[in-house]
Amino acid sequence: MGIVTSFLAGLLLIYLGINGYLYWFQRQILYLPAHSLAEPRHYNMQNTEEIHIETSDGLSLKSWFKPADQSGYYLLYLHGNAGNLGDRVEKLEDLASTGWGLLAVSYRGYGGNPGSPSEEGLYNDARAAINFLLERGVTMDHIVIYGESLGSGVAIQMATEHPFKALILEAPYTSIINRAKELYPYIPIQWLIKDRFESFKKISSVTVPVLIFHGYRDDVMPIHHGRRMLMAANDPKEAHFFDPVGHTDFDMPLLASLMKKFVESH
């Protein structure tokens, strides 16, 4: 009996240790920033400059800005959880091939920016980027907000606050808590998660046109998340599901073309 009790006690300690690790280090698991970022010219980004946006909590965040052509549209781009903007140069160039302006946000804690990422922190970063555009005379009906993976949750929150021209979601998720439950089914995730990004609950409050891109072979954020988000979104809405495509591994010139067509038709 003593051996069995000791064994069970050991299993309990291990289980509690796993729970403790996931709780205390969850943001290191969720956010995977590269801590340096060169200027756009280092990556041969044409007509793009490094700018600084000021957040409401006193941070100065370097991001990338490209002026719009005569269309006057701006794409506000919110990237995923890993790396930095430099890892996404080809994607940004393809998205900018629409002729629209571009404001690509580098979050707090990413690319040498001060601060540490968190759900509310990323919301504040996006709000600062919106203010940057508004202060330059860009109107809401000329801003298209684009959220990639983790950034989709940030974009959805912003779309509940502002009447953008459109909301574009690349590999979106229903919530971080739902995805964590899929990855850690034996852990009481609902009691541990700090940054929840409850996108599914929020999407019904979004009244702007919604366009979703997702890959059938996405094993980081499975496609059923994108399908559920499409079902919950209000009209007008549209989705393109691609095979064989994994997580954010898209034909970006095609996505840019589909995005431009969608926005201009609404």
C-alpha cells in the first residue's frame, strides 16, 4: 500500500509540476519573438520606412510604413506569434503589390521593441497603429485590417472597436484557450490561461466584411477553427480554404489578389 501511495503521490507531483510550468511559462510558450529587427531597406523593402508608434502605456514601437498610392487604402498588418517582420518580407511585398499603403506592426517585445507581449499589450499596440493612421488623415473606410495567426485575434478585437473597410483573417483560431485544450487535453487549461483571445465569442460583434484564408494541412491551427469562425461571422463574408497548404504557407500573390477583389467589391 505504501508503494502504491508513493507512486500516486509522485504522479500527482508530476501533474502539478506540469500545470505549474504551463502557468508560469505560458507567455514564453505563446509568444516567440525575435529580439532584433533591421530597417526595411536592409531587406530591400521598396518605399518603406521604419516609423515609431506611441502606445497609451508609454511604449515607442518601431514598425514599418509604406504610403498608399492614389487608391488611398491602407493595410494594417498584424503578424503571428513567432519571429519578426523581417521574416515576412516576401509576404509584405506581395500584400503591398495591391498598391495600398502598408503599416506592419511590430509588437512590444518583438524586433527590439520595449515591453513584453500580452493580450492586452498587443491590443494596445494595434490601437496605437490605428491612431497613427488616423492622425495622418486616413479614414476608417480606407483601413483594411489583416491578422495573421496570432494576429487574427488582435485584428478581431480591433474590428469590434472600429468600422474598418474589411477584416482579413489568415489561419485564425476560435480562441487560444480552445487550441490549448486540444494540445493539453488533461490539463485544466481554463483555469490557467492568462491570454485567451476569445475570437469566436467576438466575431459576431464584427459588422465589417470578413475574409478568411486557411490551409487544409495546417497542423498549428487546424482548419476547423477557420470553418467555425466563418460560420460565426456576419455577412458579408467569404472564405478560401487551400490544399495542400499548411500554416500560413500560402501563395501570397493569389491571396493579395483575392483580398483586393473582396475589398473592392464591398
